[in-house]
Amino acid sequence: MRLGILTGGGDAPGLNAAIRAVARRAISDGGEVLGVRNGWAGLVEPGGLRPMDRHEVSGILAVGGTILGTSRVNPLSDAEAMSSVISHFQEAGLDALVTLGGDDTLSVARALADRGLPVVGVPKTMDNDLQLTEYCIGFDSAVAIVTEALDRLHTTAAAHHRVMVVEVMGRDTGWVAVMGGLAGGADMIVIPEFPVGLDDIVTHLRTRRQRGRDFSIVVVAEGASIAGLTDGGEGGGPRDAFGHILLSRRGVGPQLADQIEAETGFESRVTVLGYTQRGGAPTAYDRIWATRVGSAGYDLVREGRFGQIPVKRGDQVAIAQLSEVAAGQRQVPEELYRLAQVFY
Ligand code: F6P
């Protein structure tokens, strides 16, 4: 069996653990493994596949990023690119392809499976918002980084009696903001699922001061809308190949800190955690989950169950259809959002 492995979209800690699991299982079964370079770019362009032996997938369990490289190249945007993917897939003689990615990468995997190609998926996004599954590779590591940052920001915010706005990742959902905020004791959390206005934020911060709390930590997800602040909408800024606006340039955190200071007179600062949330070593949880789900992805290949994807349901690995990828984002439940509010 010739098995391809591809990682697409934003990187996430734990991807290498999953690559290792898929490759080691395949090599133990006597299979041949080919790594696809840089996401779908490695199949759109010629020469994007390279053989991987056991040595190459050793020592990568604890390493962040992806040894295969990644990109946001989107062959679905162009029929010619899609036929290049299919012909390079066939020329390479692949018996199967395991694609590790979020909704964008998996939407391409699904389109290939719909055309009869032997493709399976593995869910990865530190945003943790794939509808298919209760967990995605990279989320726990991102939450750990946000938690540590909030712990550090608490001491400096307290020393200077400041409002600290902390912008974290989360385009459509606030999983990283809410779980990081719960773990790090945020004093207010602003996420796309539960919109608030600038007035609500300012009123809350004034109330905290009146209660004698002379510093506050506000966690805001990069994709949150705040009435009175982001009313101009997403704007016409640069977009990636899947049509998503580059939120790193949107600057909701810096704008919020400026407006809080302007309206309250409380000295305010912003910290944009940005790509630190996706970098570095995976947590133990991500290493273990990525190993389980990567191995389960290989099981799907072995059983010929293409167009499918291993997911988390409870503490078990369950199987879903790649066709369910487009079903929308999995949102933060109100219960978790309200729980965080208890500590505001
Ligand atoms: O991986 C998901 C994500 O982290 C989003 O939250 C974020 O908007 C996006 O990736 C930004 O990544 P990039 O700048 O690499 O496209």
C-alpha cells in the first residue's frame, strides 16, 4: 500500500504526533508512506510528494508545527487546480491519502472523496470548532498558552492597576477565549457567539472599579463583533484563499483597549497572543489524542472506509462522514459562557 499524508490550513501543536501515528502504523504493516509537502499545494504542483521512512517520523512526537509543511492553498477555487490534484494523486500511485486539517482542508478532502478518490480525514484546528467532533488537535495546547499568558498578565495588571485586553484566536467561535479565560480567571470574555456592545464592556469595568477591583483582564476572540466598536463590519482587508479575512490585521484587541481607555480613563494595554497560540510543543493531551486519532485514521484506510473521519465523542474515538464537515461550526454552549461570568 502507498499511503499519502497531508497537513493543510493553520498549523497546530500535535500535528506531528498524528503524522507519526499514521506513518508508524503504515510502516509496521509493510506499507510505503509519502509525505505531501505544504498542504494542497503539494498536490497542485508537481514534485510535491516525498517518501518518508521510520527514521523521519522518529523524534517528532514533542515537536510543534508540521514536518510536512502546510499552506492555505485551495484547489476548490479553480477547476484546473483540482484536476492537477487528481492527476498528481493518481500519478503518485497513492492507494490512500490521510488529510489532517480543519474545515477548509477537509472540504477539499471531501470533494476528492466525492469524486471517488480514497481519502480519509483527521480533525485538526486549535479553534476547536469543527461540527464533527468534540475535540480537534491543537486546542489543549492553545488553551495552555492562553492560561499561562493570563497568569502572567494578572501580576503586571495588578501592579499597574490597568485594564489588560488580551486578544486570542477564534474566527467564528470563542472556544480558546472561554476555556483559556476560565482557566486563567478572566474578568470578562468577549466571543462571537454572545455579542456585547462597547457600552456593556465599559459599564462592567466601571462596576469592577467601584467594587474595589483596580485592574481587569478582558479576553476577546479575534472574530468577535462589538457594537459601537466594530460596526464597520469585516472591511475590505486582505483574505486568504478560502475567502477568510486575515483577522490578525483586523485588530479588535488594540481597538478595544484604546476605546476602553478613551471612555473610562482607566489606563489600558493590549496583548495580542497571535501565533504564539499555535507554536511550540504540544501538551500531553494533544500528543495522546493526536496519536489516537491518527491511528484511527489509519484504521479507516486499512478497512477501506474512505470519505470518513475519526472524531471524539465522549472519551471515545467515533467515526463520522467527511460530508458532515460543511454542517457549520460547533459553538461554545451558553452554560460555559455563563459559568465564566460568575467570576467577573
Ligand atoms: O488555525 C485557525 C486560525 O488560528 C484562526 O483562528 C485564525 O484566524 C487563522 O488561523 C489565522 O491563521 P493564518 O494567518 O495562518 O491564516
